[in-house]
Amino acid sequence: MTERDYFKHSPRQSPRQNPGRGRLAALSLAALSLAALAALAALSGPLQAAPPGTLPYGAYDPEGYYIDDPVPVIEHLFLPWQDVFLPSLDAADAYALERNRALLITIEPWTWTRDERNTPETLRRSIRDGSYDVNMRAICDRIRTLQSPVTVRWGHEMEVEDGQFIWSDWDPDTYIDAYRRMITVCRKAAPGITVMWSPLGNAGMEEYYPGADYVDLVGISVFGLQAYDQLEVGRDRSYREIMQPRYDRAAGFGKPVVVAELGYSGSAAYVAAWEAEVRQPTPETPALAGVVYFNQKEVYPWPRDMGLPDWRIEYRVTE
């Protein structure tokens, strides 16, 4: 199997229908009802085409911009493992199957109710003593019933030190133990999944690598904000400039690499330059298996008083 074969769609049978099938690879959708997505897409008018190129493409797309676009093969869904609405997975599955897309499900180990979130210490202790096994198991039990190929991405960007996530910047051994426990729970409940380990891509990410047995794909995140580039380095940075060193670190583990979160915002020329590169395979990125756009406004403030950049395709051009 080549790297890009991970995104060829083949509907997944339940274990009772095919108990011996191996792990499937792929990715997908956001937790809105299908009726709401259809209504939003109708209001938004014609869809913008995906970037040019041949790399498999997908999106986290909660507002349904790509609802009728034939190019995306990956639908990305984010789920908190507390207060999760499990029927959203059934809706996502139906949506993906209708469009010949695969599901990438990012499981975030917290609640989306900000004032009810755990501290990092509580999360570490509760994972270690098994208190959160039931949360992971409930999601993965539901994943087992889905027909779409599913990739699970748990506890992403764990090496980042900015305080955004309560599971990031832990002692590496503690994170690895937690990651292995959660992936073991999920694989037992849903043996057909593919697993993505997904740091941001910073130097030092290798300290958090859980081992080849717990990773099928390596994800990285790549965002370009022209205003930040101008303040930070005094010039525009290209997609390749930001992506390549993160790819190189990720590819060192010998697994297919996915840009699991991608966004860019700036002048029309800046956006066009990024758009022209993101789906283009190059000799320097032979293990790159796909790119997944984050089609939503940022949820955590950027440094240098950049606020919340808007990565949505309708708003990302700022001039």
C-alpha cells in the first residue's frame, strides 16, 4: 500500500459482517445535523473549489462549505470526550458515505464547557486510574458501528507549550502512557480503526512518540498568518517553509504523514501562493498522504496580539 492509498474510500463493514478485516485508513465531519448543514450550504451559495493538485484533500467543515464539492475525500470531526453527543457520529457517517469520504475523528480529552474543564493534573490522574476509560470506550463503541473508514486522532499537539490544551506539555513518559492506554481501549472497542498520532510538528515532538505499534499515520499542523509572519520574521513565509521541517520530523518515524490541520489567511496574493502549493506532491515529501483544511475561525488567540484568525475560505483573504 502506498501512502496515498490511505485515502481510497471503501465502506467499512461491521465486525459481525467481516470479523477478520484489518485496520482501515482514512478521515472526517463536524457535529452538525445533516439538515442544518444542508440549510447552511444552501444559504452560502456555490462552493469554492478545493486547491489544485493531486494530494488527497479534506476539511473540518462545520458550516458545510464543501457539502457538494466532489474533491474532498476526508471529513474531519472534533469530539470532546465529556458531554459528547454520540448520535453526531451516525450523522457524520451518513454524510461521509453519501459523498464517498472517510472520517477523521479527533477526540479531545476534555469538555467544551470551558468553566467545567479539568486541570492537567486531574486529567493525568484520572486517565492513569482508569476513570476515563469509559469515555473513550463509549465513543469507540459507537465508531465500531460506522460504515465509513475511520481514523482516530487522540490528544493532538501534545508538545505545544502555549497552554491551549490541558493534555499538552506533559512529561513525555506520562503522555505516552496515557496515549497508549486510550488507544488500547479504543482498538479493543473498534478494531477496524486507523490511529493517527498528531503533534504540531515542533522540535522535540519525538520525545512524545508512543512507538510504532500505536501509530498508523503521523499528523502535523500547518497554519500561515501573513500579519504574524510580518511581525515575527519581517516577511511572508510560504507553505513549504513552514511545512517542510515539520514534515521531515514526522517522516522520520517511517509512517505516512498527513497535514491534519491546515489554514492560511492574508492578502489575496498570500492566500493564492499557499493555495497553489498545499496539494502539490514534491520529491521532498514522498510520505505525504493528504492535507486536511481547518475551515473555521481560530478558537485560541494567536501570539503578538493577533487575536482569532479566520481560516474560513470565505473570509481568509484580509485585503
